[in-house]
Amino acid sequence: MKKIDFKNLILFENADYIVINKLPYLSTLDDRHESQNILHLAKLYTPDAQVCHRLDKETSGCLVIAKHQEAYRNIAIQFEDRKVEKIYHAVVDGIHEHNNTLVDRNLLANNKGIAKVSKEGKPATTYFTTLKTYYAHSLIECKPVTGRLHQIRVHLAYLKAPICGDDLYGGKPLYLSNLKRRFNLKKDTEEQPIMQRVSLHAYSIGFTGLDGQTIKVEAPYHKDYAVMMKQLEKNR
């Protein structure tokens, strides 16, 4: 991955917090296999930076960074009290009509980083609302109340609506040939998915700043996600 200019990721900044639009394929915390990660880049920008939560490596979107310990403590309490409002967008296989559908299913993660619905797991709740439907896919708004490993991905799979590109939990790649009736592939070439990652984006986040004011930030779709949405709209 080419060198990243942290300033270009910033969506919001004040004396206490930075909210960035995290790039896909970039780890939130230290990764031995990568020269760059969000925490490292943030500390180069402001030395006392602390990442306030995590996004999966493939997931793009809103990520909050505290500039100092008091700011970190403030939002950590809000996460603990489940007062941080997180909204994700997911493109899933199939047509699904949800209107604030609640999935309340415990999740258990194994030592390989794979989660599943299990009574022995930790409590996990997510609300789902359909924003749009297409020919054979749906755009779903996801509001996680808790923050378990792969929570949205597993809960959508539980609803028989796996996220496109999420092969770990049953999601299929989204190809242009799935959308266009008259699709011709060039001879001796293999079709590639429209987006080569899990189709999940952290669309917005809302929390209370140290001054008591509400901070709410929305993250535009990353380029690959925007291309996918354009193709879905174009071929409805």
C-alpha cells in the first residue's frame, strides 16, 4: 500500500477528537505484516492519539480517534453505556424487507477470529432496516448496539442475508454479470468482482463531546463502494 497522508482521511476534528474515513485494507491497530496502520498514522499526526474502537481491516468508514486521555475516557464510557450511535451500510445477497428488525443473538468467537451464533457466547444485538432493493440485492442499514467481533456480518448471515463478498459467512462476490442482462466478457479473461472486499461501510457515528455537544459525522463511500452502488442503481 502506498504511503497514506493522514490529513486526507480526516472528516472532523476539534481539540479533543478526530473522526476519519478509514480506508479499506488498512488495519486499525498494529499489524506485523504492514508498514502502516491507523494508530501509527494518528500518532504521527498527534502524539497522544488513541483509537477509540476498531473496524475490520476490509471495512471502510467512520473511525474515532481521541487526542488525549480525558477525551478517550469520555467516549469509552459512552461505548460501555451503549450511547454511541453507529450506523453501517451493507450490500447483501437477495431481496430483504426489514424495518428496524432486531437480531438479539449471542456471539461466540473462536481463537481463529471466526464468530458464530451461540447460547454460550456474549450478548449481541443489532437493528436492521432496508434502505433500497435492487434486482437481486439489498442495501441494509445496520445499527449495532453492542460491539462484538464480526457482529453485523454474523447477524446478517443469521437473517439469510449474507454480505456480498463475505465468503467467511456465506456471502457471494458481486459480479457485473449478475446485474447486466447482456454482459459479454472478453475472450480468455476471467471476470472479477465489482468490489473485492466485504461490502460493509461504517456510514456514520454519533457521540457526545467533552463540552456536552453532540458530534455526528458521516463518511462518504470509498471509491470501490461508490462504483458498486452506481452499478446497482444503473442496473435496477
